[in-house]
Amino acid sequence: MRIVVLAGGIGGARFLRGLRSTLAEETNNPGSGIITVIGNTGDDITLFGLRICPDLDTVMYTLGGGINEEQGWGRSDETFTVREELAAYGMRPQWFGLGDRDVATHIVRTQMMAAGYPLSAVTEALCDRWRPGVRLLPMTDDRVETHVVVDDEEGRRAIHFQEWWVRHRAAIPAREIVSVGAADAKPAPGVLEAIAEADVVLLPPSNPVVSVGSILGVPGIRDAVAAKTVVGVSPIIGGAPVRGMADACLSAIGVASTAGAVAGHYGADLLDGWLVDDADAGTEVAGIAVRSRPLYMTGPEATAAIARAALDLAVELKERRA
Ligand code: GDP
Ligand code: CA
């Protein structure tokens, strides 16, 4: 069974850990070569000269055993001496949580990219250390950055997604969310091939706008995915995101923060099946098979059960299609 997963950060990484464990139980094989992850790079940012890929790193650290579990992002046993020293020099910005261990990852990435390696090759090299048990591909090697159009005291302007999300906690209304560079981007090597060869494609409960939406916005990816049997897991439970501020992204694109509205936004041309939480049982979306079950990723077993349910629904729908 070949599975492709389109992943953002925390929601994607935790789901993937569940998927890897449910597959390992069944095949006695850690899942390598079975799961290909297409990671969001729209959140990427250059700070202090360092190229930072928060979502790729969250997936890599989570699956590689190096994540800060409570926080869901960043390294375990982290210290912040570099950040303090930069602040002592008056360096800006100071709102980004750049840890010392994490900095090493960004130095390796930046150095390799300066030497001419594409992000996909850099990601593969970083994964040699972390051994995530999946094949992790960035959605593109081209520079695509999510920017958010806001109105503030400086007037209407576009700021980097990270500034809106981390610095402003998404509290300034987003007028528009723009994927800068997406129109001219190409899928990274291996992305379209992995999708074409996949038996099923799963959408974890990642942010539908700035995580999964960015990936689908790279020309060619959405059409390739839509040709497959696709099952998604709702990141919205009972009308609100489980953690984070995904509702602020949904309202910027005029989509209600409900499990049904998110499935409708993905569309029946893309999605075959949709898992909603029991709190949203009874949700109906035209052309999409909706099932309800507990969707809180509270621990390894609950998360593995969610991944198993998504995979089972995908296999069932694929057989029905055949
Ligand atoms: P980010 O890039 O770190 O923001 O992470 P993702 O885009 O991968 O995932 C963020 C989404 O995960 C948020 O919209 C949350 O609603 C969703 N999420 C987080 N934890 C859970 C959970 O336990 N269950 C479900 N269903 N969704 C979750
Ligand atoms: Ca992200």
C-alpha cells in the first residue's frame, strides 16, 4: 500500500505518527517506503540569514523523536542562548522562537542551499539524521511564501504569515491570504510521481488554508491528487479549530469554521471521504462520504485509531470506485 499525505506542522506531524504506528503494527515494518509526505513550505521564512522551514522541521522532529512534545513544535531540551544574545545586540525580530538546537538545523539547511542544493535534497540530508520512517518531500523547491494582507496603523500592507501568526497571534483580521510565488512554482522532484503511484491520498487535520491549501496551490498538485481516492480528517471540531487559530484563516477566505464547510471548500472533485468528530455527527456534504468518530489526537493510541479510520475509509471508497 502506497500512501501520500499532504502535511502542515503539528496537526500533520501527529497524524503521521499515528499512521506510521498503525502500519507498523500490521506489517512489522516501520513504514519506510510506504508513506510519502508532501510538506508545506508556505510558512518558510528567512531570519538572521537563516532559511527556516517550520512545517518540514515539525514533521521531521516529531517522527524522528526530537520534538518538544508539550509545545508540538521546536526541539526537546531546547535552550535560547542564541536568541538572547541576538536580542542583546538589538537584532530584530524578537518574536520568533528560535532555539539553539533548532538553529543548527537552519545552519545546515542554509549552508547547503548556499552551495546550490535544492530544498528537496537538503530535506533528504536532514532526514538522514532523523530517520522519520517516511519519505519527506517539500511541496516545491521554488520559493513560495504565504503573506497576509492586513490593515493596521501603517495602513493596508502584506506581512509574512509568520509575523501575522506568531507575532500578532492572528488577532489582526486578514483581508486576504496570498501564496506569493505559487503561480510560477513547480512541484519538487518526486512529488507528482509519488501521487501518481499512490493507492490513496490522506489529508491530515492540518490547516486547510495555509497548510493543505498552500500545497494544493502549487500548479499540478491539486489535479494529481484529485485523480486519486482522497480521505481527509477534519481539523475543526464543534465549530472551532482544536488548537491554533485556523478559524482566522478560514474567515479570511470566506469559509465557515465548521467541519462541513471545510469539506465543501476542498470540494467533492478533490475529496472522496471526510472524517468528522462525533460532536459533528450528522454532517452531510454532497458527493463526499462523511463518517464520524473521536478525532482528538490525545495520545498515541487515539491518534493511531484516527489514522486507521482514515485509511480504512480510503480503502473502502477506492474499492467501491474500482
Ligand atoms: P501547523 O502548521 O503547526 O499550524 O499545523 P497543521 O497545519 O498541520 O495543523 C494545524 C491544525 O491541526 C489546526 O487547525 C488544528 O485544528 C488541528 N489539530 C490540532 N490538534 C488536533 C487534534 O487533536 N484533532 C484534530 N482533529 N485536529 C487537530
Ligand atoms: Ca504551518
